[in-house]
Amino acid sequence: MSISVSTGVPTSHAHQSSKEFGLEIIEPQQRTVSNWDSFATWVAANANNGTWYIGGVIAVCGFAGAISRLAISSILAYIFLMLIGYMGYKVGATTMGCARAAFGVRGSYVPSIVNMVQYVGWTAVNTFIAATSVSFLLAELFDWPVYGQPGGLKGLIVGIVVMSVLHIISVSTGARSVQLIERIGIVLVAFFAIWETIVVFQHVSFTQIMQWKPAATLSVPSGSIIDSLAAFNMGWVTCAADFTRFSKHRSGSTAVPFIGALLGVFWFAFVGLTATISIAVTTGVYDANNSDPSTIASKLGLGSIALIVVILTSMTANAVNLMAAGSSLTNIVTKLRLTPSLWIVTIAATLMTFIPVIMIIDFYLRHQATYHASELTARNGSFWYRNGVNWIAIGCWAFGIALFLLLQQIPLLTETVGVTFINMAVVGVVYWLLMRIIPTSQR
């Protein structure tokens, strides 16, 4: 990959790019990711421990209620994934690099920091779950106490060390090693998910799964479930362009990520959902923690191989998390290239919900789906705004967070459709109106 800040914009229309705000642009001739690789990446992004757990959490709605809410939230969220994905394909920049147009060259540092923290946080969550699986594996191999039992902390610590080393390996050569991990991982993960589903239905019938209802005391408002799923699904949107900028084909940045992410979340949430309900049916106790794959492997007798595949799912998901965190860091520390930044965030290892809608309004409505890459790095250019910050975008982001907290106090919304997507629509309209009303000189 070479560094470029030009996509053919005429010199007379472009401000001089600044090395201080350099940006890695992947030109069309440098793109090597096929549609299959893109599909594997986005399936694997959701084929992980966190999605299992989400399936267990939404089981509180019953099977039919959980599936319907998952469908509504996931489809809406991954439409945003497609829109941001196309930006990466069109511009050749990461998501946070593209965010410079809406937030300002310097203003994009704010969402970049939050984005980096978000993905490091998801890495930590997946690492902890995988480390728990390592402790189960060590218990079977060496009779160590599992995490949660006296002396079980030793197995967890060893698990964290093992997973950290594996994560460093998975991002060791940047995009290429991530691509390889996803290619291998998706096959093994698919095998395990099918295996576990078969085992679940050997214990209980699909009719029992469909008919099971949680106790009334466990009832959760429909809107709260939709908002929780929205936060989970929208988490991937702010890293979409980080991957789609490498796509050889336009469909690899739009339809393929949509289908892959949707399949991944439905598939693995279904596994967590049915496993949790099956355990509730057989034991009489509903516990969302039973969706944890280590618990499932233990209670359903799936054995050591299952635990190894659970560890693999952490690698496939965290490769995406770490790639996204590293890309956010390179937008701030521009002298860092992607691979060393990945190492940094790995070792160091949803306020972002409203960022995509501002970016989408800016790209598709304000700029007719065209950004000149040279402007993304230009001091005093089109995206410089006031001292490099678009305070309208920053203000709309803050407004969105405050409005979200306010709308959550309205029972009609929390008990029905949730507030996330309504809030995003409001933020988008407010941003569009303010950018039209307020003169450029006053932004």
C-alpha cells in the first residue's frame, strides 16, 4: 500500500495537503479484498462470544419476540453499515478519516478517541470470555479449578496471556493477517455453530423452544431490547470503511457486508438464544449467562474441541475490533502506519451511535456522495471549518446523547420501538438544517 492524498481532483479546486494531517488512501488499483473475503470478515465479526451472549439476553422476550426484535434492529443498523461502507470504497479512507469531512480535520479526533476506546473495550470483553474458556480447557486438561471456583483466578490469568499473544499474532501484518484469520476462522466457527445447534436440539425440541416463556417478573420493555440490540449492532458501523476501502468490487462494500453481518448476528444470536432457552427448559431456570459458550460447552457436554473453537471466535472478532481501533489511532497520530498502531491498541487493550448518521447526511446529502481525498488532509481546506473543527457536528453529537437520555424517560418509546433510531433521525435532520442555515464563515 502506498500513501496518497489525491483522487484526481483538479489542482485549482484543491487546497494543498498537509503532511501534518496525512492520511492513508487506498487507491482502486491497490485493493485486493474479494467479495468472499469481505463476506467472511463480516460474518466473523458477529460470529463471536458477544453475539452468543446477546442471544441469551434477548431470550427474556421468548423465542418469537427475540427474533422479531433482532430482525428490526439488525436490518436498520446494517443499512448504516452499507452506507458507511460505500464511503470507504468511494474515498479510500478509514471511517474516521472520512469523518474529517463532517467533523473537521481536527474535530475528527474526538470521535476517533471514543471509537478507539469502544473497540479496545469490545476486545477486552471478548478476551475475558475467551480467557474463561481457556480456564475450562485447563480444568479438563490439567484438573485446574475453573474461573469462579477457589484458585480459579490462575486459569483466567493464563487465559488472558494466551489470548493476548494470539491477538498480537492475528494482527501482526495488518490487513493481510486479519484477512487470513477470517478465512480460516469462518470455516471452523461455522462447523462449531452447526455442531452446537445440533446438540441443543438433541436435548430439547424446537417446539419446546418456541413455547417457552420467561417468568413475568423477568419482563423487559420491548423498546429497551431494541435499543440494546441497536447499540450492539451499530458498534460495527463506525469501522465499516476501515475494511471496505480494501474491497475490489463495489458490492464488497455494500451488499456483501450487509448480508455477512446480518447472517453472523442472526446465526450466533440464534445459537445463544436457543442454548439459553434449552437450558431454561431442562433446568427450569432462565439465566442469560447460560449463553456464554464456555457454560454451554460444559453443560451440553461439547468437550475441549468446542472450547478451542470458542477461543478462535475471540480471535476472529477481535481481529476486526483491533483493526478498527488501530485505524482510529492512525487518524490521530498520522505518522503511525496501520500495523504498528494495531500492536499498540492490542497491548493497551454507545456514544458512537450518532456519529454515522452525521457522516451519512454530510456525504450523501451535502456532498452528493463525493469527497476529494486531498481535502481531508488540507489545512484551511473545505473541511477545515474553524481551526480544524466543525462545532456544528460536535454539537449535534452532544445533542444526540442528551436527547437519547431524555427520550429514554418516555414510557411510550421504551415500551415499544425504542429511542435509538428515532434519535438518530432527529440528529441527522438537525445537522442537515444547521449546516444549511449557518454560514460557512460562522461554523
